[in-house]
Amino acid sequence: MITLQVQYFAILREQRGLGAETLSTPAATPGALYEELRARHGFTLPGDRVRAAVNDAFVDSAAPLREGDRLVFIPPVAGG
């Protein structure tokens, strides 16, 4: 288990009801963590539609996570 700080934006923030949280997880990658959170919180976006940033840098969904990382999940942004 590792402990991470996770932030949510837009629809993910709305669906979670929080902007950020600290959590412990067995997930080793952003993709695995998103799927864990999707199951737990009922996120409607599939994992391939969400980008992840770890410690302020965009990463691949298979990037390794480490104790204390700051992770941000960013859904697609619609504009006009």
C-alpha cells in the first residue's frame, strides 16, 4: 500500500463530491488507481478518456506510482 494525494477536476470532482483527498491504495499505476476509484466512486468516464499528472507532469497510465506522489486526474475539457 502507498499513500497518495489525489485531486479531481470538472466532472470527476462533481461525481466524487471532493476536490482532493489523501488515500492509501495498492494501485501501482495511475491507470490502475483510476479504475479502483472508478469502481469505488462511480466515475462515468472510461480510463482512456482521463489524463493523469503525477507531481505536476503528465504521465502515461502505466507510469509507476510512489509513496507521497501528488496525482491529478484531468477529464476531457469542452470549450466553445
